[in-house]
Amino acid sequence: MSFDEMDVDTIWMDGEFVDWEDAQVHVLTHGLHYGTGVFEGVRCYDTDAGPAIFRWEEHLDRLYNSAKFYEMEIPYSRAELTEAAVELIDRQGLSSCYIRPIAFYGYDRLGVNPDGVPVQVAVGAWPWGAYLGEEALERGVDVKVVSWRKYSSDMIPTNAKTTGTYVNSVLASQEATNNGYVEGILLNQEGNVAEGPGENIFLVRNGELYTPGLAESILGGITRETVVELARDLDYTVHTDATISRGELYTADELFFSGTAAEVTPIRSVDDKQIGGGGKGPVTDALQSTFFDMVETVPERYDHWFRYV
């Protein structure tokens, strides 16, 4: 669904609420030319206790930490961004939505070094369903290992969520979809499994979970952390510093993606090779059910993950 088809009309930008169509930047904005922006993707769920932003504080942590790499001083406090997001959701009457905070070097002059260029900040919110499709949550997705590699942390910080680095993800996604797959998987420079274009990946073998460690050139996903904690609470053994070869994907009992957008999405095939039974496996099903039950009826033990609107 395009933005024009959505019932949204407001953006918070540089300290004030503006009409959706007026939230614009100059064509010579530094972030447009050099990719010097940091951002987050956050979900607000319609829980039994009302709309609640999921793990907002952790997303803010990563936003501000990402900015540090680029010597970017975000000119608004955490409290101001929180107030902006909450009011934005309330103003537009959204019960569940996707929230996009972004900070970027703005308009002043061009030149690779942004020293002295002002930082602009915006927050948008809009309805967004299952990222890879509602059907994918049940049936799983067909994916391929793409030819593009994930950049390593000695090239660009892999633990920063930076706008410019997502050209790597765009290339991976385009290659996968242009070849008839729903999503791609990127290997790192060593040829081991890194992640999807916008998702972390989990492998299930003999009832235990494995996910690539931070040293494998992945973004430390907040949904990844959530799945790890939920799995351990369900008494699964989880290996969070795994090194996974491409071949191990093909022989896995189960595979699934995790991410703010993808949530918990099963993978039914890789490179046309069926994974397990070719659908959603029992471990994936248990974790997916636990996740969606949690964001609908929030258990007390996880209440601290939610910021109610």
C-alpha cells in the first residue's frame, strides 16, 4: 500500500508537527547525497491495554549510538522524541503502526565531511502490516543466498543503523525478488551467513536455536534480542554467537527471520532447497505464537518492553 492510500496526514519534523505533504527537505541535503542519516523502525501494537510502542527505549539507545559514529549530535532529547512519537500516534488515531525516527545531516553545503552541517530530525508513523506478507507468517518464504556480501565492521560500523549502508540491502533485495524469491540472505566477507536485507536469521537444529553473532557483520536486532529472551524463557537452548555456513542453511530443521518489520517469519526454502518440512516448523511456531500473544496481551514479566500511548 502506498502512502497516498493511507489515512495519515502528519509528520513531526524539527520540533513541530507539519502536514504530511509539507515534510520536505532541500535537494542539496547532505544526507541525500552521502547517506549520512541514522534511523530506526519501531512497531506500536494494539494491546489489550491500548496502543503501546514496543521496545522504544532500546530503539532510542541504538539511534543515539548510531549517531555517535558519524559525530552527529541529535538536537532533541530522548524525552522530546518520545513525546513526538506518542503525540503523533494519538493525533492520527493509530492503534497499531510502524514508527520511523530519522536524524540526518541537512542543508547547508556539500562536501563529504559534514562538519558544521545542521542535523535535522523527523518522526513518521503509519499503518504497516506483515512486512513479507500475511501469508508468509504461516506458510513461510522462499529465499536465496545473494551474490552481494555484507560489508564488514572494519569498512562501515555494522552495529549502526545508517541510511547509506542500506544500499547493500537494496541490492540484495533486488537480486532476490528479480529472481522470483521473496527475500535474500547475505553472507559476510568470510562466506558465512550474516543476515537478510532487513532481518536477522535464526537456525533450528535438534531443538536448539543458533543465530549469527555480532562479529559476523550483523546488525544487533532488537527483535533478535527479544526472540532470544522468549526462547530461553520457553527453555530452549540458544546460541547467540554462532558461525553458520551456507551449507548449514540447507540442512537446517527450521529457519526463520526476525525483525521489527518481519517480526517472526518462517523460511520454507533456500536456493530452491526445502527446509525441514517446507513450512513453519514447531520451534518457529512456538516462538511466533509467543511473540504475537505477548504483543496482544502483555504478560507482566514483559510489560517493561512497552511504552503505552
